[in-house]
Amino acid sequence: MSTVTIIGTGNMARGIAARALAAGRTVELLNRDAGKAAAVAAELGGNTTSGAVGQVPSGDIVVLAVPFDAAKEIVTAYGEALAGKTIVDITNPVNFETFDSLVVAPDTSAAEEIAALTPGNVVKAFNTNFAGTLVAGEAGGHKLDGFIAGDNTDATAAVASLMFDGGMRPLVVGALKRSRELEGFQFLLMTLQANPEFETFNWNTGLKVLV
């Protein structure tokens, strides 16, 4: 049974942990406050352990379930300890002061900026899923699609396997630079969730490719 380390204990961390546990993985939760990580691990139950940010992640897959700036700080601090690991960036680099743009330039992405700071193999994934749908494992009665971008085929395959085993449909969309489109697409979806004209959009929707 493989281990997935999730750094963070917020709603997205809980949602991804739910999919990982459904996939039969052991989950390790790390937080700067070890006590908070332990409390969330106890809530999740199953094969969930906890610890503090700073200890070497036990998982071959390390999910950065934190905001963009925090993700950059964390991978920088870990340095070579992340070498060889699959690093999953779930961030959406939205300017939350204006909610009208991204904070990265058009010719890059949050995932690419994080990749430049770590020897790990960065994969963009889960950024197009909302936390509540991850907990539920579906949206509108449909299996969740998980869009994945990355340059390392072994790393993208590992994340795809995690999603598939957790009841999702993984879709590898290309190289890490495709994160630019994934981040922009999710930003657009987030603005729809926050728009009062769409009364039923309560962060419970999902991006789905129908065939």
C-alpha cells in the first residue's frame, strides 16, 4: 500500500485525502501545526497518519494542498529532500484581492514556477476540482474528471493511477506548460461560482468531458 503525503489540512487537503483513502492508499497529513494535522487525521480515519511540515514526507507522491505562495516556500525549504518524488501542485494563482486576474504571467504558470524551485517531478492536478466534489466523489451524478499536466511520464502516470483508483477519470492533457490553460480555465469556473446570477453554482460543479 503506497503512501500519499498531503501538505495542508484545509478543505482541498481533506477532499484529496478522501480520494486517496478511497484508492486504498495510506495518507500522511503534514501541517505547520502538528496538533491540527493529528486532529484532521483522526477525523478522516482509515490509514491516515500525521506530522509536522519540515519532516521528510514519507509518500512518493507529495500533494501541495496550500496556497501558491506557501507552496513555493515549502518546496524551497525542503530542497533536495523532494528529489525523485512526484510533487502535485493543485494551486490556482488567482489574485484574490481583485478576483479579476491571475498573479502569474501569461507565458508561465504556478506549476512551472514551483517546478523551477524543486528537484521533484512537478505535476499539475486536482486544481480543476472543488473540495466538496472530491469528498463526494462525484458532481451532478457524474464521475469526476481529473485533468493532469506534467513533463515526467512516470509522475503523471502515478497521479493518474491515484485518481483512477480513487474513482475518478484521469485525463493527462500534456506537458507541464498545459498548466497555463488549466489554471486559466479553473479561474473562469471560479468566477462563475462567485457570480450571484448563477444561483445553483455553489462550488459544487465539476469540469466534465462528455463523449
